Amino acid sequence: MDEKRGDVQELSDFELQVYETVAEIDKDGGAADIEKLQTLIDRPEEDIWAALSHLVSGNHLHSTAKGFTLGPHDWAP
């Protein structure tokens, strides 16, 4: 299965910050829930949800029952 993802250059600085925070949590096998993201990122919840929505729609992140994890990527952990 070939999963496509959006162009990283289309992401805002804040979306990249959210992505990198999820990646940091995911590298240890975890999933980032909204409470954890709010603790680590000092921004309003609405901003975080908007960034997550855009990242999921671009296939950069996946939404799971436990939280958000990385989507397909071409770099080694």
C-alpha cells in the first residue's frame, strides 16, 4: 500500500512544532493525546486541534484511539 502525504513545505511553523512533538512521543512507541500536547505546547487547545486536523488530512499524522502517531515517513528513527 502506497500512502501519500502532503508536502511538508505547506506546513506552518506551528504545525511543524506539533508534528515534531508527536514524533518525539511516537519514537518511544507512544501516542500523543491532546492533554499531553497541551502540556508540552503552550498554545490554546483550538490551535492544537487545528494543527492536528491539518496534519491528519495531509497524512503526516494518524489519529488512533490512544492519540496521534506519525503517518508514513521516509526517515529512520
